[in-house]
Amino acid sequence: MSTLFFEKPILNSPYDYPSQHWELDETGQPTQKTTAARGEAEFIEPIRMKKIA
């Protein structure tokens, strides 16, 4: 599983207009893809998925 989202969560400079954002699936989990547009403004609470032993 790629952890690119967690290795580099911030894509944009704080001094420039946002130019890209991380794509999230319908459950709010990162898809490891970026989208070349400004992201939708909403609050997302991160919830870790349980590991199955």
C-alpha cells in the first residue's frame, strides 16, 4: 500500500492560491491521486481503519 498521502500531506504553498488537492473516495479515505484544482472546503475527521489480524 502506498503511503504517499501520509508522507507529503501538504501539496500547496501557504503563499499561493491552491492549485491541487488529494483526491478522497466516498468514505473519506485517500486514493493516493492528486487533482489539479482547488479542493472542496469541508471538515473531514480522520479515522484509522482497523487492522485485521
